[in-house]
Amino acid sequence: MSRVIYNTATTLNGFLADDENSLSWLFVVPGAEQAESDFSGFLAGMGALVMGSTTYDWIVQHEDLLGHPEKWFYRDLVSFVLSSRILPEVPGADIRFRKGEVDAIWDELSDAAGGRDIWLVGGGDLVGQFADAGHLDEIRVSIAPVTLGSGKPLLPRRLESDRLTLETVRQTGQFAELVYSVRSSG
Ligand SMILES: NC(=O)c1ccc[n+]([C@@H]2O[C@H](COP(=O)([O-])OP(=O)(O)OC[C@H]3O[C@@H](n4cnc5c(N)ncnc54)[C@H](OP(=O)(O)O)[C@@H]3O)[C@@H](O)[C@H]2O)c1
């Protein structure tokens, strides 16, 4: 059975990106390279990933993936992008564009993961939709020493301590990685 894991970097005050979707604050944090290499170990356990369209658009533009499709990082994973719109496709990548309720894509997503875990890339509301549907098992946040006045929220849902258990705490450079297991409601 696949586990569903939200793994992301965040600011100390709970933002994934600033209001313009910029991650410039993230890339300059000391230890970012070490955190990135640890991330390859995490990716090795994943069979599929899910992201929202803002995140996908940002990656496509930032990496110029339409001109350089070989730079799509996640070739070994089946990638699901949730959107109500028609989005540009990265040539040669196994990217499935879907829309609607989590329950409507769940069987296809879990089949695609092939028994390995599922990585929720973000954004926060997308992860909230998985939490609402009872398909969120773990939250791994790497907290950067940064605060932003506003931006895109980490997880705009109310999950209290009866549902979140702190499992591990680890320092990588200037990041604090916290891993929480998530208990379904009800
Ligand atoms: N710090 C990090 O490590 C990190 C990690 C992840 C993301 N990010 C950044 O954080 C920001 C997140 O942006 P965001 O909060 O706007 O979230 P997002 O999840 O990337 O995109 C949200 C959009 O996805 C589509 N969508 C979501 N759920 C859907 C569903 N069930 N069915 C159909 N469409 C659905 C909707 O747009 P449409 O229907 O209009 O397409 C929605 O407006 C991005 O800038 C991203 O680059 C940072």
C-alpha cells in the first residue's frame, strides 16, 4: 500500500512561495545543496507525484522545459498535474493532467505508484484536498530561516495535535526538517 507524503521546503512562517511564486528566498539558504542531495534518496522511494498547475507552470517556465524537456527531473515517476485548464506538455515525460476530486483520481494514482509511495509536491490547498479525502499519511517540512510577509500557504487546513505526531527532527545546513505522521479524521 502506497503512503502519501507531502515533502516540501517552507518559510518559518508557513509559506511555500512568495506572492509572485518566487523561490529566490529558498535557493540562497546555506545548506540548500545538501538538502537537495538528501532529496534524491527520498525520490528513490516514490512511484508517483502530484502537483497543482501553479507549481507545474513555475517549473516549466523556470527550467525552460518546453525548449529543454530533458531537464524534467522526475522521469522515473508517473506525474499527475491537477488543473482545469489545458497546459503545455513536456515532450516525452509521463505527465497525466487530471481535474476534479481526489477520490476520482485515487485508483489511477495508486496504480501508477505501483506500491511505492506518492509524493505530494504542493501547493498547500492541493495537499489539503488529499487530507480532506483521508489520503495524507506524512508531512515532511524543511523549514528555511526565512519569513515572508505574505505568500502561498503551506497547508491551509486545520489539523490539530490529535492528528499530527512529530516523528523526527533533523538539521541539514540551515534547514530544520520535521517529519509528522498524519492520522485520518474520524
Ligand atoms: N517551497 C517549495 O518547496 C514549494 C513546493 C511546492 C510548490 N511551491 C510553490 O508554491 C506555489 C504553490 O502555488 P499554489 O498554492 O497556487 O498551488 P498549486 O497547487 O501549485 O496550483 C493551484 C492550482 O491547481 C489547480 N488545481 C488544484 N487542485 C485541482 C483539482 N482538484 N482539480 C483541478 N485543478 C486543480 C487550480 O488551477 P487551474 O484549474 O486554474 O489550473 C489551482 O488554482 C507555486 O509557486 C510553487 O512553485 C514551492
